[in-house]
Amino acid sequence: MENSTACVPSTGIVTKDDEPPLTGKRCSGSTPNHSPCESISPTLRALAEVPEWKDWQWQLRNRIRSMSRLTECFPKLKITGETLKAAEKFPQAITPYYAALVRKMDLSDPILQMSVPQGRELCNPDFLTEDPLAEETHMPIPGLVHRYPDRALFLATSACAVYCRHCTRKRVTGARESRVSASRLKQTVEYLHAHPGIKDVVVSGGDPLTMSDSAIEAIISALRSVPSVEVIRIGTRTPVTLPYRITDELVERLRKYHPIWVNTHFNHPCEITPESAEACRRLADAGFPLGNQSVLLRGINDNHSIMEELLRGLIRMRVRPYYLFQCDLVAGVEHFRTPLSRGIEIMEHLRGRLSGLAIPTFVVDLPDGCGKVPVLPDYVVSKTLTNTVFRNSTGLHANYPEPVAGEPDSCGSEITSEPGTGDTTFGSAPRNPELRRRKQCRSC
């Protein structure tokens, strides 16, 4: 009998003993009829054949919201008591498009892990909370988070196309899908007028692009009416979970209000499909700078090669990797959290293997609203007043001398810096002698 109260290690998702995991090529939806892979259930394949498959509103209406629908679309899943409890506590929703990307009915499948309820979501150490970033305490008015002096976060809706199991706002998303009212938007605009120090407003939720074109434009237009607001950012995962949402009509409506930046949320290479690439192309071609915010997730992307593949794929789509987040301390995500050291190892692997354009900043969003801080590998081997020794991505040590004290000699003269002079740390020579250089005055 299943234990209804104890925190168990069960995933809540298992395969039936008499049915092997699904195999085959990753489904990209790139076939002429845009049908999912053959290994997906007949129900999901039938959905992919309907003429409305590319209609984003149809996709929203036909999301997988219940356990009965989940088992209908994924008959190889066996639902346990822990799974049911997790689904009751944290709502589920999966677009047919995103469901069609599932390849296996076990936890080796990243799409399944990120979208299907798991019993492990009920295992919560005491340090996990519903609002780890203290957003509620930093709301001067409902729905507007003002945590940094020059930025504000506007929560436009509680709805998402897919409810990610690692979501920071699991406390508010999905239980009741609603969007901001006209009176609340007016109140937000008044606050922004009264606080001209806010130059940058992030529109998030939920996912604001699950709203209608007119509703989104009303929000963007209202924010743009505030003279002190210089930049508007839209945080959305629809290019990943509902790429059909990025229509020509939406793009034309929003481009009038530039500068607008769009940050999306790809976590794994399998989310990069012809459809998601087309969504990003439409945005990029219309002048929207694109960034990506990934979350480091155990068993999904906490791997050197997977992360490298993801970042290369993003750059090909003109999406700049922006942040790699350490998983927030939110209730329901302990099974996704990795040690900080794992993120540092991955960042160290990327440096020297990828262009700087493709490397995100690894950050921790600190508890209690203390803000984001970067976490970097330590490349400094030793340091004195005159010299610093670094190691590079291959382990080679290089000496970097500090500027010579006093004014430089006249233009054209040479200034010789002896990295080891008077330096008891390094002796009389740098660790890598061939890197010693005569510094020439470059004022000409």
C-alpha cells in the first residue's frame, strides 16, 4: 500500500512491466503533416492530423489538463498515488505540440520530466518555500514586483501554455487562469509615473503571450505611455511550448512599441525544433532582440555536452544565451536541484569551447529577494600587489602584471615590467616565461 504521508523517493512515473520504453528518432514535427513520432499514442497522433494543429488557440484549448487525458495520450504511463497527489497540489497543462516531443515513458525523457507531474514534487526540505524570492513582500501594488531600483516585474497573467514542474511561481500559476484587469493595469501605470527611476519593465506571469493579441497590445501600449520606461521585456516560453503563438499578426502589433526585448526559456536541445526556430526567426526578423534563460535541472541538462548542444542551437536561431539559473528554492523542485559545484563545472567546460556570445551567466537568485549574483569558476591562481597568475580553460598558467607605478615614459619608449621582481610568491620569473612581454606605450 502506498504511503500517503511520508516523503518517498518514488518518481510517481513508471513504465508498465510488460511495455518497453518508447524509442526512435526525436520528433521535431517537421514532417509534411506535422504529426508527432510514431511511438506516441494513437490519440496524440490523431490530434496532430487535425487541420487546427497549427492554431495556437486550438493548442491551448486542447491542453492535457487531467490525469485521464494524460493516460489517454500516454498509455504507457502508470499513474501512482504520489503522482495524483502532486497533480492535485500543482496543476498540470501540456500543449499537444509539446507532448508530441516526448520520446520515452521514463525519466530519461527531458520533456516528460519538465511537464508531467511527479511524486517527487511532494518531497520538500524545510528550506524550500512557496515564495523563495519574496516577490509578495516586494509588491508595492498587487502584481508589480519592484525589487531593483531601476527595474520592475509586471505579472500580467497566471496562465501558461505548459506548467513546468520546476516553475518558481508554482504558488500562483495554473490554479486559476486569469489576466490583469484594466483597473490593475491603470494602477501599475500610475505607479510607474510616480517612480521615474524605473527604466525597465519585464512583462511576465504566467506567460503573457498566452493572452490575445489585443490584450497584450493593451499592456505594452500602456507601459510605453510612461516616458521614463525606456525598455520593455517580455518573458515567454511560448516559442518552446507553443511556437504557433508567434504569428505575423502578433509581431506586427508589438513591433510598433520598440525597444522590446524577448526572453524565452529553452532548457534542452530537444526543445529546438523547426517550429521553435521559425518562431524565433519571426521575432528576430522583426527587430526583437532575443535572449534565453535556462534553469539548471538535474537529470535534464546538468551535462556538459547537452548544455553545449543547447547553447550552439540557440545561437543558430539568433537567441543569445542570457542566464543559466541555479534552481530556485521553491517548494516542489528539490528533485531538480543540482549542487552549485555542478553549474560551476559546466561553466568551466564551456569557457574556451564556445564563443563568449554563446556562454550565459550562471546566476543564483538569492532567497528573500536579495537579488541575482553570478557564480563563476575561480581562474585566479595567486595574486600579489604587482602580479596575478591566472589559469585558462586548458589549465595553462599565465602571469598578468599590474600597471607600473607612476607616469609612463615619453611616447615611443619601452616600459619593462619584470613580473617576478620583488615578488616572493613567484620568485624571479612568471609561471609561463614565454608569455612575458615588453609593454610598449600605446598613446600614439
